[in-house]
Amino acid sequence: MSVEKSWKFTDSSNKNIFIFIIIIVGFLVRIPFLHQPMAYDESFTYMIYVNDEFSQLFHYTAPNNHILHTLCVKFVTSILTAEPWVIRIPAFLAGLGCIPLTFLTCNKMFGKKYGFWAATGAAIHPYLIYYSVDARGYSMMVLFCLGSLFYTLKVLEELNSKNITLLALSSSLALYTIPSALFFLFGLYVWLLTIVLKRKERISQSLKYYFISAGLTSLFTILLYAPVFWFSGGTEMITNNRYVKAMPWEDFIEKLPGHLRQTWFYFNWQIPFAIQVLFIVLICLGFWQLWKEKSWSKIIFLPMILLCSSIIFFLKQKIPYARTWIFFIPIFLIFLDYSLTFQLSKLNKKHCGLISVILINIELAFIFQVVKTNPFYTQREFPEVDIVAKSLITQMYKGENIVMQRSYWIPMKYYIWYYKTYEGLSMRIPSEGQKLKDYYVVNIDDSEDVKKTKETQLIFTYKSIQVYKGRHVNRGFN
């Protein structure tokens, strides 16, 4: 039985309704997590790059500055406030945008009856949810990588200057958000060139448009990064910072297995093992079907992206963060959608509907479990920071300092600033002649990094947090 006969509910008259419902599901499952305490990287982005003079937006002191995302955060916080949920709006909207774009891309790659399962996966995948409510540029990078793939498929369908320009623009915006989008885009452009050469139709014109697109991508990217090069003193901070410098080959090989395990863990985070196995089987079945159909361009797509990403990975000889590869998740979902939809198409209408209902109920149960358990809270380095900061600020005198482990001080600094700025809380003013020699020591998990002296006294505790007051010699901030 054909896909057209079995998937009646995906007729064009109902398509927009189902996509709208999936987007609403993605919206509702993300909303509860928008108000979580600020994490280190989110706080760093805001306090170092956004909450400063304009030039700091383009100052690439660390890969933490996802330039396009930083600019968007500056825009929304200038209009609204700098509350955590406001700071997360750009990442949130980009994450929502990935849902319909995943559908459209799958639809364009495999046909008009495909894409609903992929969009559903994009709506409820825990790792995509997490970076939709984390004020970083990862959801934005995924959005533009998907956009680049979509317009690549449009170029293969209709070769014209509009599609070429939109492909170049989407690619350059992905790079402008996070330079590591190059892993995906390199593979995408190599795949496009392979298809152009294989077709042998109007090859000279196709090659001309291909190199125009690659040239425009380079030009747009250079123009976008021009202020970054200017304010950062050249390209060194982007191309040769400590996070991208090559590491010794022995260290690279030693850490590679752990990196692959960690990446696999996050890609399958919160997903039951049985479901992981089912996904692998379905993707393999999908490739087997593509092989039988001799759909070579689709067969080589995923291997080409993996191969080209691996080439850059090994040439750079640097272990990145596992989240660098997040763009692979919607790609896997697209191929999973193709296989699942095709397998369902071989069933009669009754069985197809029954299995679809079972799958939808499993997804709803999964969503409920994620929202109920809130696994994202434990991913925060210092989830109690807002409570501790609010308590401290009402007890401290002006001029007193806070000292704590280095990895937690930026979120604390954000919340001290936030409560002073938006809730009107202020530190007490010392009486005349009072000497301010005391420090507030925030110790997390009884760390040995914070050493207490005989003059240090415990003030209060909260979960794994101990707050002391006393003389201390470690650095702090006012």
C-alpha cells in the first residue's frame, strides 16, 4: 500500500493543522523550563558581553560569545528586562522554529507525506528542548543549519539566484552564530557538489551557481564577522583560541572514546534503551529501502556529513564539547521519519492507525515524564544560586565581598546584579566608622577549594550550600 493511501490525515487540507498542533506541543513542553536558574554560560554571556558597552557584543574573548545570539539577547533585553526568561527568548524562538523547519526539510527531501514524525521528534527531544531554554546559540545554529539543508534541496529542485542567495545567507548566519557550524556546512557543500557532478545536466551552469553560492557564503560571513575582527584585534581569538588549539595527538586519541560516549549519551538523554534500539533498527531499515530504490543522493547524505565533519575534526585535532554535534539530531530524526512512515505505509489502514495512536501515546507519556521530573534542573551547575543570592543581598553591607568556587561565581554575580536592579533589593549601608573586613563565603558541596578559617562562622545552609561569614583571603567580587 502506498504512503498516500495510508496517511489520509496528512492530506494538504489538514497538514497545517497537524503542524500547528506539533508546534503548540513543543511550545508547551518548553515553557515550564524558561524560568529555571541561570547557568554559568548563560550568565557569562549576559554579564560579560550583553550587559556592557556596545563594542563588547563583538568582543570574541571566548567561544562563549555566540555573536548572532548575543545580538538578539541585547535586542530583547533592551526592549523588555533582563529576567532569565527574557534572556532566553532568542534561543526559545529558534528552538520552536526548528520544529516546522524540520518538517519542511524532511518534506522536501523525501516527499509531501513525510515530516510529521520528524517534527514531533524535534518538538520533544530532550536535548533540543534543553538548548531551546538555555540562553546560548545552539538552537539558533541548528535552525540555520536546517535552513541551509532546506535551501540546498531547493537549489537541487530549482536552480536560480534566489535559492542560491538564501542558501548562502542561511549558511553564513549559522557560522555567525557559532563557527563550529562549519562541521555541518562543509559536508553539505561537498554533498551538493557531488550531486551536481553526478547529474551531468547543465553541468557548467550548475557549477557556476555552486561556486557563486560558496563565494557568497564566504563573503557574507566575512562581512558579518568584520566588527568582530575589529573589536577582537584580528582573527586570532576566533581561529586560535585555547578552545580550538590542536592538542597533542596522544591526548586527542586518549580522550576520543570518552567524547564519543558522552555525545551518544546526550543524543539519547532521557530516551529509554529499548527506544534507542528501535530507532537504530528503523534507520537501518530506512537505508535498506533507499538502497533498493537506488536513491543514491539520499543514501550518501548522512555518511557524507559524518565523513566531512570527521575530516575537520581530525585535522583540528581538538576534542570539542558534545553539544557541538547537536545539528545531527534533526538529521537523524529526518531519516527516522522516512523509515517509520514507509514502514507504516506497508500496513493496512486499521493497523497503521492503531500503531500511530500507540506511538502518539508513548510520546505523550514521554513528554509528561520529562516535564514532571525536570531533568534540566540538575544540569545547572548551581541551581540554588537565585535563592542564595537573594538571601545574601539582604544581609550584606555595601563593600563586603562574596567568595566562592570559580565555576559558580558568574551566576551569583548575575543574580546579585539582577536583584539590585529589578527587585530593588540593596545591601545595607554601614554605620559611620564601621570597618568592612568581613566576607561571605559560599561553599558548594563542601568543596576543599574554599578553605574556612577559625574566624569563619556558618550563617545558613540550603541543600548542598553552606554560607559562612568571616575573614577570608580568596578573591571575591563586590
